[in-house]
Amino acid sequence: MGNYLNTTAAYDAYRREYNSPYFVDKSGLLDEVSQRLETTANYICIIRPRRFGKSVAANMIAAFFSRECIFTDQTSECFCGVEQKAANECAHEYKPADLFEKLHIASLESYRLHRGKYDVIFISFNELPRKCDNYGQYIDRITARLLEDLMRAYPEADISKEDAVWDALLSVYHAYDSKRFIFVLDEWDFIFHRNFVTEGDKADYIDFLSNLLKGKAYVSLAYMTGILPVAKYSSGSELNMFLEYTMATREKYSEYFGFTDEEVDGLHQQYLKLEKQPKVSREGLRYWYDGYQTAAGKRLYNPRSVVCALSDNQLGSYWTSSGPYEEIFKYIGANVDAVRDSLALMVSGTRVQAKVQEYAATSMRLKTRDEIFSAMVVYGFLSYEKGYVKIPNRELMGKFDDMLLKEPSLGYVNRLAEVSSQMLKATLRADTAKMTEILEFAHNTETPLLEYNHEAALTALVSLVYLAARDSYRVEREDKAGTGYVDFIFYPETDSKADGIILELKVGHTPEEALKQIRDRRYALKFEGKLGEKPRYTGRILGVGIVYDRDTKTHACRVEVLRAAL
């Protein structure tokens, strides 16, 4: 076992993942990758946002193919099925255990053909030297460790410490009967996010990868992962051998990164069996972590957040590595004027049209609206579907909420967010005069978005003035309720005894007509429990009608108690 050559670290990492109570078997990817071995399509680059399982898959691939990672479990199993600590503890025939025997891949022919048959070079590029303040220290550590592995494993190749790693690998190829390697390179673009790396350093790094991999006889397969698309750097020829698979534009491999609805269903059933007092509902998982989309139209959940919520028995934000609103604003702040109105719509739950060019994320000087949104899609802050972008779920919406409340440079969007706590309090008091005053204030600000040509604009305004409600309510838009779809429904999230709110918007109608629709279509049934069960929400249920009159350019509100507290 070496630093990078046939290391068992990848196997150990994947075994820990497998031992998790909320493990999802994605080993079908191994079969698909196996089909690329020794072909002209053997350079694969997987591009996904953070926390979508790229490293888990990379560990799995390295562990599966590596000859050093075959049968490395501490415990073993004899053919009689009795677990043993050592072969001599059982009189029956002994066989070592293999983690992959328990996975889907074991049922496929590629398991027999490829399991543990290759020399694998596995490099996690997200590791730095103990003291690292320049690119030279970073890349020198990688080359020195890889040369050390090759010199130890292949003494007849006559490698010296001064050799370039590609020269050393070529020497191994010639000295050891055309020895070939599988390369698994995780987080290839990590170094691009370090402050000390210059544009010249980036060019040198691309040359390093090109010299290591491109056109080399010793490459049986190269599997690489990252956030930034490598296509940006393939406009010449350095890395154009890679076939690149992104979430927004390429269908292949998409089911192996992120959790599908069916997979989350299974995890939640497992959670209900394990947790003595479960507090995480299946609907809560959808609301908090769903919302991403593959190019094939498959909906995806953020996998890390789902696992964390189930493990902690608590819904919440687990967006740790890139969570603070400052990182979102880094992109929006590049041109606030260009994105302000679209941002107001997206915070309301409305998708907006955008031309996503994923390579724009590599630019340090984002200027246009489409460039900014493209970068935010690549980093997972927005989801993309058929020409439209949106904020994917409650977890990310919370970060946008923080930004709206803290950034005065957002102008009217920030000002409307600031009055949102007053709007919620006025609604709960049925203070329609105060509610109308706030709506008039909102309408009279410099809001080019909110011209009220259609109800979508009114929806955006109402979302902003009720922004604070998201701290204590699960706010759903166009939710199926009764015999129709309600514009907004506020489910108490932190206190089941709090008041629920059903809100209907109308342009050119009266508040009474809006409330009549709430009653006639029986929207309040959403707050009742299943037949024979106690209602989950025991507070009052309030019906709220908000309307706008185009002729008088005024708002009107009415609040009605649909159900008293239980």
C-alpha cells in the first residue's frame, strides 16, 4: 500500500459509508465505468456541486478496482456462513469477506471480471502540505509522494526522485510488460479555490494534468471529479480528452449523484424503524432538501443534508462548507442591478429564465446576469431546468433570506424583507389596517418588478413582505389543498399550537371573493390529520385574502378565523 498507489484508504472510507444506517447502494456506477476501460472513451470527468456524493463515488471506484483492496475486511466468513475472526477458528472451508459482495454490483458480470484486478492511483487533490502558501509546495508534495510509491513498488523501472511522474510511469510501463493504471482523481479543481494560486499557477496545473494523462499508454482509465467544468480549459487541447458529465446538461451517470425520491423513501422507512421518537417527516425532507434536477428530468435531493437530518433526528440547514450568506452574495454582488428583480421572483418561489453556461463559473469577473446565475448553478445555490433557474429548497432559501435581510445594497428587496416581521404580527392580530399600510409601502417603493401586470408579481411582493414567517413556518406555494391549489399556506414548524395561515391573492377582485374561494375549495383540510388521527396542528386556522385594484392602485386585506384553536 502506498500514498496514492493501491492505497486502502479509499476502501476504508467507503466501508464507513457502507456501515452508515442511511447508506444508498450506488454500485451500478461501477458497471458503467467498467465498460470504459481500455476504450477511446476512458477519460471521465464528473462535475457536481459540493456535497453531492462525488468523493463517495471516487472512493468506491478506487476500492473496487484496486488489487490491494480485495478482501480487506477485518472479519471473515466461512462457507457455512459463520462469522470467524481467523481461518483456523472454523473447520470448514474458509473464504475472506468482501464488502462489494453485498452490493448490487456483485450480481453483474463486471464484478467477476474487474473486482480487484488493477493497479489504482487514487489522489484526493483537496489535501495540502502542513505549511502551504504557494502552488509549488502543493504540487511538489503530490509528485514526491507518487514518485515514492512508484520507486517502492517497481524497483526495476529505475526511477529517480528527479523524474517527472509521467516519465516514471512510462518507465514502469516499459519495464513491467505494458503495466497500465486506473487513475481516480478527486476534486481536481480544489487548488483553484485557494487564495495563493495565480492565473499562471492554474495554467501550470492544467499542464501537469495533461502531461500526466493525455495520450499516455499507461492509462487504462482516468476518472476525475470536481465542481468547475474542465471544458473551460479544453478550448485548446490540454484536457479535451475528457468526456464531461454535468448535472444540468448531461444525462449519463446522473442517477449516481444525489438521492432520488425512491431512495429517500427507503431511507425514511429505515429511519422510522431506527428512531424511537422520530421528528423528521417525509414531507419535511422534500421541503428542505429536494429541488435539484438532472438533465433527464429526474428530481434529486441533497444527499449529505438528508443523511445528516435523519442521523440528527432534526430538520435544518447542513450547508456547512458554503453556507454563510456572504458566499451567495459574492456572486450576486458582482452586479446587483442585473439580478435584483430576478432575485425577488426567485425568493417568492418563482423560477426565472436564464441561459446557463457552466464554464462561466471559472471566471473571476462575473458581469452579466446569466454569468452570475451560471456560477450559482455550478456551486449548487440554484437549480436549473429547461432554461430556468430557481432556489431549490428550504435549506438554500434560508441562506437567501439571510442575505436579503442583511444587504442594504439590494435596495427595495432588502427594505421589503425588513418589514416582514411586522406583516406576520399584523396578520396574526387581524390588523388589516397595518397589513394594508405595509403593502402600500411595498408597492410605492422603486419596484420595477412589481407592476402587477399579473398575479405572479403580487405573489413576489407577498413573499417578500412575509419573509420573516419562514423562521417559524413552512411556507408552501400553490400547494394542493381541498379541491384546488392554494396560493400560500403557512404550516407551523416550531410550535404545533401556533396559528396556521391560508393566504389567497387576487388582482381585480375583493378580499371577500378570495376568502370565499378558500372556504369553497376547503383549503383548511390541509391542517387536519388523517381519518381517525388527531390533527397535527391545534392552533387557529386563519384565512387571509389580499387583493389589488388596478383602477384605484390600492390594496385591501381581510382575515377570517376558519377554525378556532383545538
